[in-house]
Amino acid sequence: MFTSNTVLRVAVQKSGRLSEKSLDIISKCGIDFNKGSRVLKAKADNFPIEFLYLRDDDIPGYVYDGIADIGIVGKNEMDEKAYPVEIVRDLGFSRCRLSIAVPNSFDYKSLADLEGKQIATSYPTILKSCLKEQGVSAGVHEISGSVEIAPSLGLTDAICDLVSTGSTLISNGLKEVDVLYRSSAVMITRKDLGETSPEKQQILDRLLMRVDAVMRARHYKYIMFNLPSAKVSEVGNIIPGTKSPTVTPLLEAGWSSIQTVVQEDDFWDVFEALKGIGAQGILVTGIEQMTL
Ligand code: ATP
Ligand code: ZN
């Protein structure tokens, strides 16, 4: 099928919070590869891509240098490293926020309360730019891990760290008081990929078409139910946006079976409205891929 030997090099996190979901989205794109063996470099079986398994901190730099063609990394890591790479898709998973947290006893009202104070963080670039933007001058201590223990050690007055649930903060006697930045996993590429390699750009475009289908499917559910045939014409008003649902007559006279897709956000409203017009046996399943 492929006439050239060109492969697109995809940098993903070797092991950590992003790894599983990064590989998951690629395998949902119908791309086969050995998920278990995360040796540094591995080729996919049925699509011209090759994986580079790296520390997430190294991904933006490798993409910028052209060692990898694309990468999946937290937006926080991309902005922290500040390489001029391009986001081609926000993949929406691994959502987290970069927040200021202070000891419970600290009476915090705004970032200005950190004037002249010390803040520990693994994200000095992003933190410094937020402080500068708000005209606050504070000491920034870069720590690579376990930032949350800095105040109890007496090292700093506050921290600036990634938070998803906040439980780590609570167990360290800290409270989250300000959200500086929000992040999720993004797919990045170097800016001149298309110019330097039209073939790689073509592979990326094919991959993105699949990624879009997978992401679109995430927001939809497939729904099947039985309905008195007399009510079938009302389905279009209840489930907007679908061109026309599939309607199949049931053996029992006067009843039909309906199949269609529903946006996840609308699901409970649709469910109740369908019950209201006499729908029975409502079955709902997830969708793996979806095109428009
Ligand atoms: P590596 O060994 O690859 O350097 P790491 O320890 O730096 O890994 P992880 O903790 O696996 O990184 O986090 C990777 C990314 O996951 C973060 O950069 C961030 O985008 C995202 N993330 C989501 N929720 C959280 C959270 N609660 N804490 C930290 N990172 C989170
Ligand atoms: Zn890291």
C-alpha cells in the first residue's frame, strides 16, 4: 500500500500520566503496535509511524529539533519549555491546572499577597510570566519534584504546582487559592514539517483525519430503542442534528426500532423526552470512530 519508506516519528511519554491515553488514541485510530515493549523506538505494523518513547520534559525539544516529527505532551510542558512548536490538536485528556497553593493558615486574597514571598515550582517559566503580567515580584525556587513539601520544610511561603483533584495539596496542609493556567494533552509538530517533508505532512494529515474521527466519537453515544410507530415522526424534534434515524419495523405490529446517535451532553434530556413519547428498551453504547 505504501510506496515510500517515509515514516512519521511520534514522540510519546514512556511512562507516566500521559502514556496510556496517548497510546490509546493512536490504537483507536486503527494503528497496530506492540503496546507492551516500550523500547526507545518502535514501528507501527500497519501505518507509517514510529514511536519514540521519551520523558515528557524532552518531547517539545525533540519535536523542535526535528528528532521527532510530532509529539503528544501536556500543554504545560510545551509552554514551560517555550520552543516555538505548533499545536495541531488539543486532545483533551490529562486535564489539569497550574495553581498557587499556600498553607491553610495563609490569608490569601490575590496574587499581590505573594509580593516579596518565595514560591516553589517545577514551572518557573509559566509562573514568572504570570507574576510579571500581574506586576508581582516574588522569589521563584525551581524544584523538580515533590513541590508540595516546600512550605512545610520552611523553604517557601507558597507553591505553584499542577493540580487535578487537589488531594495531594490537602494531605500536605495546603489550600489551592489561584488557578494560573489550564492544561491538557496536545499534539505538537514543528512549524516547517510540511515544507521540509511533504510526505510526512501527508502522513500527519491522514493521522489527523483518524484522530478527529476518534475525538468526535467521544462526544457521542449510539442509541437504540423501540417506539410506537405513530410516534416516529417526533424523534427528529427530540434528537436534533441527526439527518434521519434508522427506522426498522418490529414483528409486533405498530412498533418500530430506532437507531441513531446522540450528543453526550444532550443524552439525559433526550432520554427523558424519549421516555415521554413511549420509548422502550433504550440501549446506549459508546462509539469508537465517527465521520461527519
Ligand atoms: P516523566 O518521567 O516523563 O518526566 P513526569 O513525572 O514529569 O514524567 P507525569 O507526572 O507523568 O510527568 O505528568 C505528565 C503530564 O500529565 C503533566 O505534564 C501534565 O500535563 C499531566 N497531568 C495531569 N494531571 C496531573 C497532575 N495532577 N499532576 C501532574 N501532572 C498532571
Ligand atoms: Zn517530566
